[in-house]
Amino acid sequence: MMEVWNDEYRIRQMDLPYTVKAMVSMGEDGFYNVYVNSRLSQEEQYQAAAHELAHIARDDFYSSKDIRAVEGL
């Protein structure tokens, strides 16, 4: 997966622990940084990135829901 960005987020590959597929954080400027585990297959990386982008699209950072509800657990 190549590095991808727009005016709202940037997606990057990174060596993460095997148990972490991807994660997203918000910078102080409100810009989202999506980190996808480079150890995953290309298909898994796309799925993980899509999952994190869905959190951004749903404004989950501003949700008062429990993390289990946000993740659908």
C-alpha cells in the first residue's frame, strides 16, 4: 500500500504489533493519521484502512459510545 492522503487524513504503513491491524489518531490540528500494519497482506491492509476510514466518516472520535459499541463488539 502506498502512502495516501487528502485534506482530511493521511494513510501510512507502519510496523505495528501483530495483533494490531490498523489505528487512527487525530492530530492537534484535527488532521487524521491512519497507520496500517505493514505486516498484513495487501488485501488485509486495504480492509484495515477502510475500517479506520469508516471511523472517520462516522465521527467516532466525537462519539460518547463505549469503544465496544463503536467497534461493533
